[in-house]
Amino acid sequence: MLALLFFLCAVFVVFCVPTWVVWRLGRRVRVPRWMLVVFLLAGWLMVSVGWTLTLNAQPFLFPETSPCYGSGSTPVTRYFPPDSFCRHADGELRTVNGTDRKLVFWTAAATAVAMLVGAPFARCRQPVGTRGDGGRWLPGHVPPLPWWAR
């Protein structure tokens, strides 16, 4: 029971808190919801696929299933761009990851960056002069000039 409670706390701290913080910050600066959803999904996909890419050759959980186990080679990990290698006796590094997962990682990374770059443009294209969240003016509203500039 205690292990389950510890696991739930870890999931909350590692997954829920960063997601909530990104969501709240994005909504505070009025980024469209669909952009936040795409950014969060692409970001978590990028993190999870990158994590599996880096840990694929490491034999710490199941040594018999490690690609480096039977060949007598040493596992090597590179964290960015994420990849795992086996260093063979001749000193050559051979990757243990296929191109499909690397393609998924780079597609998710490009999508997340595209949402980061596109968010200010989508925010500027919101309607001007309409009242939105809680009576605050949306971006693009020109406030009246102060008394000293009239």
C-alpha cells in the first residue's frame, strides 16, 4: 500500500504538476487551448520516446533483453539527441535504436517547437476589443492615452 502511495505521489510530481503549470501559464497569456493541448501531447511524447531511446541498451532492469548483453559490448548512452549504442571490442559504436522511434522523437520535438513559435502569432490574431476572461481586455486593445500625453 505504501509503495502504491509513493508511486501515485511520484506520478503527481513528475507528470501532473508540470502539465498543470504549463497549462496555467499558457492560459494566463491567452494561448489558444488547442495549441496548449498539442504542445503538451507532443512534449510528453517527446520525453517518453527520448527516455526509451536513451535506455534501450542499458541492462539494469532486464540484462538478458539488452542488445549489448550477448555481444560482450559495453552500453553507451547519448542524451541529446537521444540514442543508445553498443561499444564493441574494436571500438566501434553501433546504435541499437531503429529509425522509426527516432522519427517519432524528431516529429514530436518539431511539433512542440512549432507550437512554441506559433503561440505568439495565434495570440496576436485574437479579436480586438471583445471582452474575454474575467472582464480583462484581450491583446490588441489600445488603452486610452494617459492624461499627460493627451
